[in-house]
Amino acid sequence: MKILVLSDSHGRDQYLAAIVYNHLDCDIIIHLGDGEHDFDLIRDLPEMQKKRIIQVRGNCDFNSDLPITSFENIGPYRFYLTHGYQQHVKYGTDYLRLDAEKFHCQVALFGHTHHPVEDYKDGVYLFNPGAVCNGRYGIIELVGEDILFRHATLEKMDTF
């Protein structure tokens, strides 16, 4: 199973669309906030109809009805999805890790800082894909019981 992880697109819907189209083989697309409406450009296209899209609200998603956090069972893992501003991730990931442990999650995905993170401690994987507005995103692959994390960068951003 392949999961495309996005965050902080901040209106760069063309960047988001290019990243998604580079990864049409993904099964799930997760957006971790600050870009609630950036899927509007591609949401109704035929290629998107079989994709599971999960979104949470970021601190710049004003008047949003999206949840602040989401808990998802994907493969053998329980995922904790959040933008991260309520967990103060700009000052460290301790609160995020504690929340993940509290809710029995093995994987915590977050954004907000615009900086890619991949970490593992005390039974919890922490992963921040970086910011789509900077051309950054992440890929998670579930292969049997294994989970693989990868950061990636959109090529040719200057063409948009």
C-alpha cells in the first residue's frame, strides 16, 4: 500500500496537483492542513475517484469543518494525523509523541513546521512531509508488516 503525505500547500494547488499526478499509484492521500481547498482543482477528476483522501485542519484553514485530528487504522498500524499547531511542534515533538502514545498510535503524521522529519522513539514513528508550498512531500509504503518512509521534492517547480 502506498500513501502520499502532503501538508502546508498554502494555496499552491498546482504544486499539489503535480505531486498527486506524479503518484497516481498511491492508494491513500493524506493532507495535514493549511490547504483545505487545494484539492478543489483535482478532486472531481476521474483519476481521483478511487483514492481515499484524508484531511485535517491546519491553523490557516479558517472557518474549516475539517477535524483537528484524525485517527486512522491503515494496514497493521494506527495513525494519528494532525497539523501539529496544538501540539506545539515548532518547539519540539514531545507533546505530539505523548498524544500518539495516549491514543495507542504507532505513527504520528504532522505538518506546520514546513521542515521534513522522520524519527522513531518509544514505539512511535514521527513523520512530517515538509511543505508542498516548498515542493516537499512524503511517501509511506506499507509492505506486509514493514513501514517505509521517504521524503521527496517536486521537480521543476518553476514551470508553474
